[in-house]
Amino acid sequence: MAASVIPYDGRSLALQGFYALIDLGLLFGLLAVRDHASARLGGMGQGACLIALGGLASIVGPDSTQFGVDWYLAGAGVFLAGLGGLAISLLRAGVLVAAAVTWLAALAAGVLAAASPLALAVSGALLGAGFLLAGATLWRAGGEASAHLPPMP
């Protein structure tokens, strides 16, 4: 959430390290959400999770533009779209509802980000808030629910 209000500086090693920690947190958080809800996600939820993971994987590392494509923006869009699909599946299953609603709001703000820099900051803050809500729920669950779930197919 804090990174959404910090001005971007691609030359700052400290800031790039901070972003790397955020990306790892998002990766591990997404895997924990999938593990927690795996048995109730269905095919759409599992597929959306894979899409989100693919988008997340493409934003890790130095930001670059190649072949006229800004890979960070493309990956962030794919990540948010996959997270939106996952959120819909979570809502249908009645799992991690607060996080799912927050991620859908982040997706909506992300769509508006093309027209408003403020919407980009709001999207980032909502994305982080959704992961904090999911983490708090998983923390309270103590891992009990995931112990009974089958692995991802």
C-alpha cells in the first residue's frame, strides 16, 4: 500500500529492492490464497489464479519496454485481470469475501488508471489492502483449512 504513494525512481536501488520484496509478498500471498481456497475455487478460479501468477511473474525484475510493449504495465494488467477472476470465484465460494471485494475494486480502479494517475494509486492501495485482508483471515485460520485441501491439479 505504501508503494502506491511513493514516487517511482527506476534508478533507486533501495526502491527496487522494496519493489522486489513487494513482488515476493504478492507471490507468496497469492499462493497462500490458492492453497486456502483450492478445493472451492473450481476450474475458473484455478485458471484465474494461474493467469494472475503469470502476470505477476512478468513484472518481477527490471522494468523494460521491448518490441514497443511496456512489460510492467502489461504484466500488471494480466495480474489484475487474473486476480479479478480469482476474486469472482472466491465470492461465488463464499471464501475471503472482503479481500475479493477489495481486489475487484482494485481492478476497477486499475481500468480507470489509464485516464487518471490518482486511480493508479488507488488501485495499488486497494490491491495491497486486499492482500492484507486475506492475510489476516488466513492468519486467524491458522492454516487449518488448507491442511484438508487437495493440491492444485
